[in-house]
Amino acid sequence: MVRVIFTPNLRRHCSCDAADVTASTVLEAILRAVEHQAGLKGYVLDEHDRLRKHMTVFVNGQPVKDRVLLSDAVEPNTEVYVMQALSGG
């Protein structure tokens, strides 16, 4: 199973429990993890299932390579971390 973890700071905006899912890409993992968590999908992904600009994703501690389609491959025991991106000055 792939473990999808949403950082605690997201809880200010929506319910976001960690989830263990079966998936072959980062996008599949996120879609399955948000399936039953109201409001979370729309906070993380846009209407085209693309990662919103204020979000970032790490796979086993490394930034995703494909921020557009989230097509990075995942395997069992992969950890996907979803968090808000920090910006500004």
C-alpha cells in the first residue's frame, strides 16, 4: 500500500487523515486518499486534477518530478506527503 500523508497544517482548512491506498502514480494515490474526505480534493487539486499552486508533494522525501500530471510512479511502501507550499517574502 502507498501511504498518503497530509501535513497537520492542512487541518485548519479541511479534514485530512492519512490514508493507505493502492495506486501506481502520485495522482492515483492522492485521488484515492481524498475520495472520502469532503473538501480535501478541491483544496489539493483543481478541476482538472492538477496540483494547485499553493500545494507541494514529496515522494519518499523527494519533490515530485511531474507537478503538472503527477505521473511519478509509486510502489508499495511509498510515502507521499502533501503539504502547503510556502511562498512570499
